[in-house]
Amino acid sequence: MTNPKPPRHVEIKDEDDHTAAEAEVTTDRGPEGTVRTSMHAKDAYVRTGHRARLVDAVMDLPEVQASDRVEAAIPYGDGESLERLRERTEDAQARAAGATTLLDANIPSSRRPAVEQQAGDQAADERPTGGQPPGDE
């Protein structure tokens, strides 16, 4: 039996410093575990790019990079998050579950950090703010 770490909260802020999108991320203790995340925008009419930035913020967490698999729950119809998750993972399979889309995928091993222990040394909250998503400059 694995012992998951306490959930990590990730937020993306808009230009007015309001939360635009957020996620809860839970990882199994130790490397090569499974990451579970639930992502959603705070409003149905969030500016394009905020959902993709949230996916990037989650996928760039050291403990996510040190894991083998990701299980993500996103609102059904959130094509931006789903597409970005597919870009950042391998062998992604998505299925509808009521008002939610569930995605199961492998995390590319080439992206894992050399020192996987660094994940436990960071603060519990990640709050990326401002700026444009990578590539939208």
C-alpha cells in the first residue's frame, strides 16, 4: 500500500491577480508513482491560455516529473486542458465520466529530474502568476 503525500494546490492568476484556474495534485510516496490531479477553471469563460498554463504548472512540478503516470480529471468539454495534457504525456487515453473527462497517461521519462528527492523540499503551494504561456510571446 502506498502513502500519498498531502495534496498540493496550484493556482494560475489572471491579469487582475484573481485565480483563473486551479488544481489539486497528489503523488504517491517515492519515485515511479502515480500522480492524481483534478484541474478546473474558476469560470467557464476563462481567457485562452490559462488552462494550458495550469497543465504546464502541474506537469512541471518536480514530484510530477519524478512519477511514471498521471491520472487527471478535468471538466468535460475543456479541450484546451485535454489537448495540453496530451502534448505533455505519452499514450494518453481519455474517457468521459459524467461531467468530467478522465485522462490516464504516461509521463515521458526524459523529462524526469536527476534528483527526484527535491520534490519534498519545496513549499506546499505553487502559485504561478502573470505572463503569457510559453510560446505565446
